[in-house]
Amino acid sequence: MTKSKRLDFLKSYLKLYGVERIELTNETVDSISGIAIYDENDPEERQEFIWHKTETQVPSPELNILIEKIVTEKWHTGDKISEHIEELELEEFDNSFKEKILTELFDVQIRMVDDGEETDSYWVHY
């Protein structure tokens, strides 16, 4: 079985929301869905999701690097990124590439599913 770039990205991205683990429920050519588990010990702390992307539409690997840095440096509160992130020096990227990666981050939208219906979204903003 090939490694899922979508699942790898989701594991990184959902760390922004405090997700501890992802339980994959379905993976098709056009989407990936599962359950985001915030607390392994609390069955209420779960959220179903679906991401309508193919394996070839996954954001660049550099976005995972940025997300890990945001999480490690605590430059966010849930879906809200520090307004000063554009001013921060990221040694991993030059400024023009940093803007491209930030745009990529703000373009990600993963749909939440409640009672079988797509409701809200995971998405990052200032």
C-alpha cells in the first residue's frame, strides 16, 4: 500500500487544532475522511471530517514544515494564526517563498461532518 500524502498532511495540519490522532474512515481517489480525535480518553472529543482533495492536490511538503514551526513556537490559538507571522523570520524559507507557503496555508479548507452532513470547516486565518 502506498503512503497517503493526504493523511500525512492532515496529521500535521490538524495539530493546529490540538488533534492527537486521526482515525481514517474512508479514502477514495477524490477525498479522504476520518475522525479527528482530540482526547483519546473522552469519546465526546471527536470530530468527523472530509477533505475533498486528490493525492496530487496535497499542499507542498514545505507547508508541513511551516505548520510544525507554528505549532512548536505556539504562533497560533486554534485556527487563528498570529497576525505578525508575516513579519517573523523563518530561516527555512526566503520571503517570497514564505508568502507562497502562507497563501497555501490560508487556502486549506477541510470540511467538518456532523450527522452525515458537511457543516463547518477547519481553516486557518489571522
